[in-house]
Amino acid sequence: MIDHRPWPLDGHTLTAHTVYQVAVHHQPVTIAPEVAHHMAASRHMVERYLAEERIVYGVTTGFGRFSDVVIPENSRQILQLNLLRSHAAGVGVPFDPAISRAMLLLRANALAKGYSGVRLEVVDTLLAMLNRDVTPVIPCQGSVGASGDLAPLAHLALVLVGEGEAWFAGQRMPGKKALELSGISPIRLEAKEGLALINGTQAMTAMGALAVHRAGVLADWADILGAVSTEVLRGIPAAFSEAVALVRPHPGMAKSARNLRHLLQGSQLTTNPGELRVQDAYSIRCMPQVHGASREGLGHITDVVTREMNSATDNPLLFDALDMAISAGNFHGQPVALVLDYLAIVLAEWANISERRIERMVNPALSGLPAFLVAQGGLNSGLMLAQYTAASLVSENKVLAHPSSVDSIPTSANQEDHVSMGTTAGRKALQIMENLVAVLAIEAICAAQAADLLGPQLLSPRSKRVYDFVRETVAPWETDRVLATDIGSMVGRLESIQAQALVSSLLES
């Protein structure tokens, strides 16, 4: 459901769902009333420290290896602008605009907490860009994930000052032109503000926030499609018994088992132990254990990402109550890097077990159905290559699931001698997610085709609704055609608004 009510940004209550609504569905954002007071206190500290000529990192000094270089008063504004220009060193294709929009939201939220010493005008401008759809063009490569996502955030911040590039009204253009066309005035950076804009984990966290929202939907699809596959393979639902879950009380396992029991009610295709076989293969029998483990992993990842979205990740942080500017390490992406690597594994496992169900459906020795699910085999190859594609994707996932967070390489003349590589972890997890969607789409196509061969009227009422949903997009396979077209159509359908509504209605108690 798309929410068009303005979201009150307060620095504390963002969720992955809200990030998705703002980044993807363009929900407007306002500033909560209390934000101005919190931000004013830390800004006053910056101005007082400047007047007192205190040595404060990034305010009266240079950055990184240059932290011992004191900057003259008349150069402090250009210091902040130079920081953005020099650090905008990203390469590669741009992030998807939804990720860039999520970064705008998350950076505004972190600054709104009131520990960064920036003016309210900075957050106002970030939100104006969101609400008027000025989206920075941000190259996806170049961050090592400590000292913040420096390069990606520098590209984001350049647009605020009328530089860089942005998308506006569907066109890519200079940032200055995008601001002019949208009626937004560029800001002139004051002391500390350039540093505050780029010191944070918002690139990796934006990927994490959007990914966990999508993964929640895919977790449900894994159960739903697994249930249909169980039916067409004449599986044994006894393995999903509540009694089994009670003696191994993992919550994720219990939820997936409950979903499978619910989805299979009324099936005329499932069997009892000993009717066709005593027990099923693991890809059917162990679905609650495998799907459930990934569900629990996703829950932990969501908790960490949510905390990070509502954290102050700047350096130095300004504490009005202590009258202290503290240089520390909240910009370090390690907490997010670790869970994004975990997310890659979580997603890869849903794909792994789905591919095994696909193989069972297309293999006549395992399914009892015509080879490759086509009635006139030989002349037609049917869905033979569907399993090849799924196998290719899950194999690629195994390479991509190698952790990024165990790597580190020193930067800034060895001042920054341990980094997280969290943004690389996020990019890999997103690619695995795209691969997972394609594998689930292939399982949907194969399960619907198998149902046609058995009689879709024999499916459980809920599985029949899934079958109908697939058949609205992909026709039955009678003679060979271009399979890529069907897979592409199904990929687009699985994450549609209609699909989300179907998932909710199928799994409601």
C-alpha cells in the first residue's frame, strides 16, 4: 500500500518500510517540530568554538592525514566545498535512483538528530530535493565503508551546492540546472557542514534498508512457491507438523512451517507417508528449517539496519550537555558490513533450495511428470533451460556470497588503517537478490506448468490462486517459445503491488 501522508522526520523512528515508501513510492517527508531545537544546540557549539578558535577536527583543521593542519578563518568555507569536490571520486554505473533517494533520506535523518552541528537549512534542502524529485547521480563504486561512505555521499552533497549531476523529470542533467528547474536554492556551506554531509554510512545502509524490505516479501514468496512445488511433487505435509516445530523451537522455522500448513490446506495432490514414498527429499521436507533459518537471519539484519538508520554517524560528534566535540568512530561501517554479508548468505539459501525444487519438477525420474514439463518432448525441449538458468544464478550467488567485511585496506596515508568494505557487501547482496527473484520466478513457471499436467483444480484453494496469478502473466507451455520472455515477465510480476496484495491475503490467518 502506498502512503501519501508526509512522514515527520525526527532522527529516531525511521523503519525499512518508511525508507521504501519514500525512496520508491515518493512519500513526502517533513521535519518533526522538535528537530530544530536539537540541531540549533549543536550548531551553536560550532559557532562558539569558531569564536573561541578551538582546534576541532574538520571545523578548524583539515581532514584525515591533514587533521593537524589548522585552517585560517577566511578559508573555512572553501575548506568544506573543497572536501566535497575532492572526495567525489566515485566510478562505475550510478546507483539506482531509489538508492540515491534513500541516501538523501537517511543522511537527513542522521543530521536531524542534532549531533552534527549543521544548520536546519541543510536538512531542509535535502528534504526539498526528495519532495521535488531531484535525485543525485551517485556512482556505485569507490567507498571503502569507513570514514563513512565518503565518495558516494560527496556526489550526493555536490548537488546541494549546485554542482554534480542529478536526475530531474526523468532527465540526467547538471545538479545546478536540476535545482533551478525544481525551484530549490543551492546552499552555501558553513563550517563543519561539508564534513557532516559525507561522514556516515548512508550508502551501505540505504542498500540495506531497501534490501530487507524486499527480502521480507521474497521470504513469503519462498514459502508460497515451495507449497505449490510440494503439491505438484506429491509431497508429504506431515513434515510441516506443529509438533515438529515445537521440539525445535526456532521462531523462523515455526513461521515457515505454519505458512506451509496454511497454504496446503485442502490440497488433493499431497500425500501421506508411505502412500507414494516414506519421506520427501530435503528440498521439500526441510523447507521450514531452511526457509526459517533465513527468516531469522533477516530479522537480525533488519534490527541492525534499523538501528543504523536512526544513528548519528558523523565525526566529530557534538554533545551540548557535555560541551564536547568528540572525535570517534561512528562512521565505521562494520556493523552494517557484517549483516550485509549475512544478507547475501540468507538470500542465496532461498535461491539454492528453490533451484533444487525446480530440478525435481523438470526431472522425470524425480517428479513422475513428463520430462521438462512438456507433453510432446523431443520435438519440444520444454522447460529444460529453466533449470540451467536457475543453476547458473545460484552458482553465481555462491561467488557473490564471499564476505566483503573480512577485507580491509588502509587509506589516508594509514590514518584510516581498518575499513569495512560495507558498500561492496551491499552491492553484492543486491545482485544476489536480483538472482533470487529470477530463481523464484522460474520456480513459479515450473510449478504452474506441472499443475497443468496434473490438473490445477486439484491444488489447494490458496495454491490455485497462485497458479491463476502466474497464468495471468505466463501462458501454459505447449510448444517451444522464447523462455527468456516468460522469465522476465514473471520477475517483474513477483514484486508488483498486486503480488504483495496476493501474498498478504494468502498468508493471513
